[in-house]
Amino acid sequence: MRLHRSLLGPALLLTLGGAIACTASPDQPFPRDGFVDPSSDDDDDAHDGPNHGGDAVAGDRVAFWDFVQTRGFDGGEAEYTTRASFFDYQRLGIPQPQGPGECLRNGTDADPWEPMQSNDLWGQPTLEADGEEWDLEQLGVDYWVRGLPPRTWTDFDDLTIAIAGDVLGEATEYEEALSLPETLIGVAASLDPDDGLVVEWQAGDANNQLLLVLKGDDSGRTEYVVCTPLDDGDFTVPAAMFEDYPAGDVEVLLRRERTREDWRLDDVSLGRTVGVSQLRASFTISSETFGGGSD
């Protein structure tokens, strides 16, 4: 037996001053967390919540679920993965510049784009797509994960997710709780000392704001540059942004996202779902490229 539960409440747009009710349309990206001070290493802003005897705070989450389509900038077959994680109440602070077209750089001990470490309080999650149910498998104690076939992705689709409630296999079902964006099609990506990072793609809705992330490793820390391009087909991160960037392999991700903040697990517990179509490229920075550290 499955218990159906409708989605309640509007999306929350988090700002430095608190939370503002916000609605979203199919052709606009859903809001993300507000600006994160690049001088701070605390991207998650965890604090006491109901699981610690405190009160829920606006913007707190106890669950994260994404469905990601990944392609190279030069095309090729896509990979489809879904992940789910359930954790103590906390703010999910994704690093974000203050406005569109801007960039920031920072380093952090934890990768801000990885799900929180999961616990087993909620039970096994299931994604319903292409008329089938796809059970996720737990990856150690980190989070639940599943690879999916291409047919499970449909642009602008709203998918149902479910969480097993007890040992009898009963589940709570959340209809249309995970929304997918339009597929992102790449053109080219390059990184050099003179031009910086140049990415090109097939432009989408002019109202869209994408997320461009470059991630490297600096002695175990994630060293990242993150920008917010408009969905107009090209963007350049100036070479100056990479001054003294650590040498080694770096990963570039251009993400078109649809984020739902209104996934209500129960009366007090909110989760976030994110549908992501992203393009990936990899580069190697030498010690001479941008004046970075030793190889």
C-alpha cells in the first residue's frame, strides 16, 4: 500500500534577511539558497534543529534528492544518475555569487555539491520514471544512488518520488516532486592563460540563470570557482580568477537546474529536489599555467 501526499506550501527564496515566498513557472529556474560569503569556509551553516531539541528554522532541510543528466561539451552519450540523502536539520548553502554574470572563488573541506551524509531514518527511496519504479541503493553511509537509462529523462517532466516507511514495505509517495529542466547542449569549452575559461552552449530561455562550477583539489580541500551565467549561449571566466590556482586536474560543470523547495516530507520536515542537465569538461592546470602551485 502507498500513502499519497500532496506537495504543500510555496517555494522559499532565501535571502540574507530571511525567507520570501516565491512561485516559479515551468520556464524559469527555481530559487536556490542565498549568497554565501566567500570568506567563510562554512557553506552548510548547520545549527540545532528538531533532531537536536531545537525548533525548525526557515530554510532548514532534512532531505536532498537530485536527478542529473551529464554530457560532455562536445556531445556524446549522456549519463543519468539519481541520488537521495536524509540527514539532520540544516541549511543547504550552495556557494553562489550575488548576481547574474558574476563569479566567486573559495575553498572548502567538503564538496558543497555533494549530498549530505545520509541516515536510515526514512527508508529506501524510489524514483518513478518512464512508467517504472527505480529503487535506489545505499552507497555505504553516504547516500542512496542509482544509474538510470536515457528513457527515464523527459525535458520539463515532473517525476514522482517515494520513501519506504517501514519493514512492511509501505511507502509515502510524493507526486510530481522532482522537476527536470530542458536538456543542455554543449558547443565547446577551453581553458588557457590568456582567455581564461570559455564555455559555449546552445542558448535556452533568456530568464534562466545557470550555474558554472570549476572544481580542483588543494591538499584535500575543494578549490572552486563558481559563476552564474545567463542562458544566452556563452560565458567567459577571466584568467585573473585563476591566479595561483592549485596545479592539477580540474572539473568544469555547466548546470541548468530546476530546484523544488516545497517537498514536504511531513508537517515540519522539508526536503529539496533538484533536476540538473549539466555539461562536463576536464582540464589539467600546470604550475606555469596561471602561476599556481607545484605539480
